[in-house]
Amino acid sequence: MTGPQNTVRIACLQTNSGNDFAANLETLSAMTREAAAGGAKFILSGEYVLMMDGSGRTMRERALEPDGEPALSEISALSRELGVWQLVGSLTLKSDDGRLLNRSFLVSAEGRVVATYDKIHMFDATLPSGTVIRESSAYRPGERAVIAQTPWGRLGMTVCYDLRFPQLYRTLAQRGATMLAIPSSFQRETGRAHWHVLLRARAIENAGFVIAPALCGDHPGKRMTYGHTLVIDPWGEVLADGGEAPGVVYADLDLARVEQVRAMLPSLGHDRPFAPPA
């Protein structure tokens, strides 16, 4: 394999996914074609991109097979046809123990699944409005961090609520990740308060590109997501913000910027052991 390419045009697909699998897949395909026509070679979508409903029962009844079918073969064929890499933010899959899996897929331009990641941190929270969400009651958490090789460098794969656990991103960056993917369906209430600042912090702390494709708008089951897909450079500058409406969000990444910033501020190598407080 040749060395990584220094520059790439990426596209994030900001969708208002609902609970109609066929309609969601059609939207994903159409937006992927639009992004490829716009010059993107790496195309990323949000969490729950093919099925989003606030009802846990609906999510369970409409979960895909453990191998990602019938979605994954169509997505792989699209990558082959267009010659693009895709990060499918997450699919809801059945598992062998009755719980669901929230799994992210990285698909190469040859249509091959080169990496998968199961969301580690479960969103168990009470929102300011009083809405209670207990992701752990239905989903089986992942147990392993994942870094995948792409033509442009190493990609650390995470999903949504993982964003609030900085130790995960530091581990990924210290193991060589130069890009950090955070596909999300961030709640509107918490998004307004925390989304931009947390994503910028992860980019700054780890001197890497943060790529966060997100769902937007109102969804079935009284679920509301924040949108504002973000692409952030290693210095913390926002390169693109998708706002609140569906659309294709482009950004041009210069991966040499990661090495420049890490050389100026080499904090990833400055960790020191310390004893916890008494």
C-alpha cells in the first residue's frame, strides 16, 4: 500500500431520517451520489441514518439482520459504483442475545467493509424537559475502541454519546488516529448547550480532524435532533457547519495540518502518571 494521501474532499450527509427504511435508504443513496458528483471521496452519514424513531419497540421491530442486510449490500454496491469510501454512521442490528447493536461501518471504494465499531457508551439520561432516555435497556454496548486505515490516514471510529468521554479520543489519537469520526443523532436540548464546545474540545485536545455528521429535525416518536453537522480542524477551527436543515456538507481536509499542529503543541506525548486524590 502506498503512503496516505495528504488531501481529501469529504462530505457529511445531514439527514432527517425517520422510520421508513426504504425512504431513508433512497435518501442516503441520492445524497451520496450528489456528494460524489461534488468531488467528495469520503462520505459520512449520521447515527441511525436508516432508522430513527423515539419508540424503542419500533427500533427493535425494524432492526436489520446482524450482517447489516438488506442495507449493507446496497451501500457497498454504491461505493463500488461511485469509487468513494463511506462511513455509515450507524445501523441498528439484531444480536444473538436479544439486545440491539448500534454499529458503525466503514466501506472502501471497492465496496468492502474494512472496519466496524459498536458504540461503547450508552446514552442513559434525563433531559432538561424531563424526557428520559435509557439506551442501555435495549442496546448491547461495544467493548473495543477501533482505528481503521484509510487512504488519507488513520480514522478513529466513535458514535454520538461517546463524545462526552475524552479518554476514548485521547487513546485513539495516541494510537495514531488523525481523523476522529463522531456520527450522531444528538438531542436538540443538549445539542444547543454542548455540541459545538465538546466537538471543538475533542479536536483541540487531540490535534486531529473531527468529523461529526448529524441527524436534524423532528423524528417519529417525539425525537428531536440538533443537526449542525461539524467538521473541525486540528487547531479547533470550524471548517463547516451544516446548520439545521438536511443537506450535503463539504470540507477539504489537508492532513498535513495534523502533523504541523502536533509538532507545535505535542501534548499527546506529555501525559504523566499521577496518583488519585486521597
